[in-house]
Amino acid sequence: MERLVVANWKMNGSIKLVQEFHSLQNNPKTTTIICPPSCYLPLLKPSSFKLGAQNCHQAEKGAFTGEVSPAHLKELGCQYVIVGHSERRTLFQENDSLINQKAAQAIEHGMIPIVCVGETYLERQEGRFKQALLAQMDRALHNLDSQKYVIAYEPIWSIGTGLVPTNKDIEEVLEMIHARLGRSAKIIYGGSVTDKNILTLSQISNLDGVLVGGASLNIKTFQTIIDAF
Ligand code: 13P
């Protein structure tokens, strides 16, 4: 099974970092996807990795000042686009219905949306996380072909905190998602993935890869994560 290793630079990075990443080495067991801020997309020359975006607008074009359309991303060589990241949901008020439209547009334009879902700390503590995840998935993936997207399971309490669920906890969620969407649905994990915990996470047999935030901003650390598979 080929694993996906996705770098989400968020609103970080620089031209210098873009240049450094040109020496990233491929691991034949993985597909590496770099998602930089969209202004850097034309500067990244995909060789050992593929290109992805961190967001897209739900329309093909039009009077939407400041937005980037799926058609633009496709033209710049993006094969993947992250949609519904919890930061977009929380800071930019994106809901599942909008995320569903974005994912559908990405597919329409020949890209693979990486659709993020994840529970809050409270939902996990109160044992409501399964219902919360299923509700997000049912709405955000409505009418989409499960062969055409990747799910990123990113517990909100794990993003940028250093807190990582146990492998057993992640396996339980994978099991639930597979039961809902079918065995062939691709699911990756995100939330405080580092060069220190990647060996443990890579033991999860039916995990299709990882989505890496902070640790993807350093080529050495990120290379270690790629090489762990
Ligand atoms: P961190 O790896 O920095 O916790 O971020 C995870 C994330 O949000 C990736 O999309």
C-alpha cells in the first residue's frame, strides 16, 4: 500500500524554504504532496513530490476578490487540495455544506480533495466524537464518490498541541469511517505528527498516510517522516 505524506505549510514558509524543498528525496513507498501557500505554487517544481493547495473557492471563476479557484490550482499543476481544515472551519466560518461544494468542485476539475474531519476535545471527553465525525462526514462528503477523495482525520485537540491519540484510538476511528464509506476509502491522520512519533504511527496497518503541519516546515524533519514508511 502506497502511503500519502502531505505537508500543510499553512501560512508559513518562504522562497528560501521552497528552494530547500527541491532537494527532498522520494521514498518509493510513499506519495509526497507539498501544500504551500498558493502564491508559492508556481515556484515549487514537483520532482520527488506532487503539488497540493490548502484551500480553494467553490466557484470556477467570478467576482470573488482575493479567492483562488480550482481551475487556477489545476492550471498550476495541483493534483490535490485540502478542504475543510479545522482552521478554515473555525477562523473562516466554513461549514460542511460549503466544504462539500469545494470538494465537488475540486473533483470536477480533476483534483483529489483531502477532506478534513475531526472532533473537539469536549466531544472526545464526553464520548460524542463518533457521532460528531459521522455527522461531519455525512454532510461534507454528500453525493461524492468515495474513490475520488481522501479523508484526513485531524482531531482538533491534536493540531499544534503535541497531543496525539494512541494507535488504538486512531484505529477505532479508521474502523468507523471504513464501516461508513467502504473499505477502499483512503484515510490519513493529521495532528502533531513529527519525526519522533512517525514510527509509532506508521505501525497502523490500514492508515493511508499522514498530514503534517509544523514538522513539514523543516526539510530534515519532513524527510525523516517520509522515510519512516
Ligand atoms: P500540526 O502537525 O502542526 O499539529 O498541524 C496539523 C495540521 O493541521 C495539518 O493540517
